Amino acid sequence: MQRRKAGTVAAVAALGMTAALGGCGVTGGSGDVTLRLVAADYGDSAANSSQKYWDKLVKEYESKHSGVKIDVTVYSWNDVDRKVKEMVDAGKAPDMAQIGAYADYAAKDELYTADDLLSISTQADFASQLATAGQVKGVQYGMPFAASTRLLFYNKTLFANAGLTPPKTWKQLAADAAALKARGVKYPYALPLGPEEAQAETMQWMLSGGGGYTDTVGSYGIDSAQNVATFDWLKDDLVGKGLTGPVAPGNLNRAAAFSAFAKGEVGMLNGHPSLMKIAAKKGVKFGMVPMPGSGGRSSTSMGVADWMMAFKKNGHAQQVGDFLDFVYDEKNVLDFSREYDLLPVTNSASEVMSSDERDADLKPFLDELPQSELYPVGKTSWAAVSAAVKKRIGQAVGANGSPAATLSQLQATASTAESAD
């Protein structure tokens, strides 16, 4: 989940570890196979680093598979995608990587397909829209590893003081924001269109207006009539009326918006599960509802997924596949999801979580997953398009901005990137 992410969850700095660039996937003199995995860190401190999760998982796996060793290196989200690229470019690809995107490697024929690796039962257990998002030209290369959806968070105390109820439509959202502004709320609606994760806020609003990054046949449609109408409304009815706070949306990052919500300074904003802990730690009472739409609650929410992939360079498809079948075992998927407040990527774990009382906080997000839409991560052009959105979308709602012109520029960037694939 890009955050960043998607996605979504705060990452800690790399824990002083360096990638083992040499000898990837080597077979030692004893006949043992060593598989190397580079993974992202979902923890927010050393105490709950993903390294601890993987160390425990690997210990259990190796105790049952005497001929296979698993060497895991964890990096922060700030570094992990770059580290894997450097390893691949140096001709020393890891056997597996758990990172934010897979399509570039798939396009270069550097990855095993899911069919090459996983058992039929493991493949069938993936949530269908996540498995589909892991495909390039109908073939699955990206195996979903973690998922998240977005909901509209609102400050219950601020809403109660103003006599408000959570909005179901854009019109109600604007009216609630106006009432909160009149009572001195700093950010009636926090609209983070800054470079940290503008692509997420953008997609959430596009979907709520009946649009999206792509059209029904999967082609980019960034400058569609629906998307232009959505950003016209944002510019005129929210930003233009001073309902988004003192920081221009193009300069407001997600982390700053989340921090302001945790301080009680925000009436409403889009958030993912990690915001629950951030707000609860600060004593903020909050509620969560589906994203309002132009004429009623949005029928589609935004989903985010991070990916596991396996490189072909070192071989060992059988051992890699066996280890990944273990990684995706119901118990292990549940353990990871619960540790990091993320949604399980398998149907079996989702069913358990939906009915287990200990997972009640995550259930509203889980309920959104089946009707969620993900970034077009199967397109190798998406990285360039996402970067352009982060850089430019804030201009669309600026004082001198033009939604139609900005979205047209982004569509041109997308078309150019797509034709270069």
C-alpha cells in the first residue's frame, strides 16, 4: 500500500540492516536451499517491527522444513522499493520481495506467475478483486499481501457540539463543514492533496463522483466529465468557501492531516485503519462511515494493496511456492492483519475476522473491501501517473487553478506513459 501509504500505516526507519546482495538463493554445501526475502516494515516502532513477525514465521517454517532456510531483510517503506530495484539492477534479485508494486518487473519477464508457485487452494483463497489487481494482461504475477480500505472519519465530540449527523452526500458534507467552521474548527474537512499521498485522496473523491482513474474498459479516463465535475465541486464548494482549513490542500500531507485529527482540530477526513490507533491514543472520540457521494453514499470505495512477488533469476520455484503457501495459511494471514491493523487478503481469514469480536474495529473496513476499487497497479505506467498526480493535483483546487486543465494535463501524462509501455 503505497503511503504512503496506502497506504496507510506509518513505517519506521530501517533498523540498521543491510541487504544481503550476494549469494541470493544459493545452495550451500549441505544441500540446503537459502531463500532470500526483502520485505516492507509495517510497524510504528522497533517493538512491533515486521522483522519480528517474519522472524517468528520463519522459525516455525524452518522447524518443519529442514532443507530450506529463509533469510528475511526488512526495510522501511521509505527505502524498500528502491532497495529491491537496486538489487535487481545489480543482477542480484532476491528470491521474493514484499513491496508496493510489481508491474515493472512482470513486464520485464522477471517474475514467476502465481500459477508457477502456489497451490490451487492458496490461489483460490485470494479475494477476487485483489487477485485481479495482481494481473498483467490476464496473468497473475502480484500476490496480494496486505490490504486496506478507506472510510470517512469524523470527530464525534465536534459533531455533537454542533448538533450534526455524519454526512451521506456531498451537499451534507459541505453543510456539516460550514457548521464546524462557524464554531471555529480549524479543519472542517481536511483535504490532503499534498505530495505524500495525493493519489489516494484523489481516487477516493473520483470514485465518490462516479469516476476514477480508469474507465470501464481499463483505459485512463482522468479527465472524464465525472472527474472534472468532482474537482469543480471540491474547488467551488469546499476549498473556495474556506472549509478545508488554513493549509492549502496542495500543501497538506496525509500524515499532517492525521496528526491534526488526533489533536481534535479536524472535523472530517478520509482515513485508513491506522488512524483509529492514532486518534484513540490522543483520546479523540471518532466515528467512521462510508464516503459520501454526489447523490448518496458512494457505491465504490478505494482499496489499497501491497504485493508479494517472486523473481525467477535464482530458480527454486518449488521451495518458494511451498514457503508462500505457508505464508498465506489462514492463521498467518490473521496474525499479520491483527498485528498491523490491516485487512486480510484471503477469503478464509476475512470470514474469521468478520465474525470474531476481537476484530470488531476493523469490520467496517472489511465490509468495504468487496466493493472497493484499487489503483491500476497492473499498468507499468501507473508509477509515472501516480507521481504526476502527487505533484499536480493540488493545483486543480487552488485559487487560480482549473480542474479541467489540470486533469487534462494528467490525462496527457497518462496517455504518454501508457503508449511507452
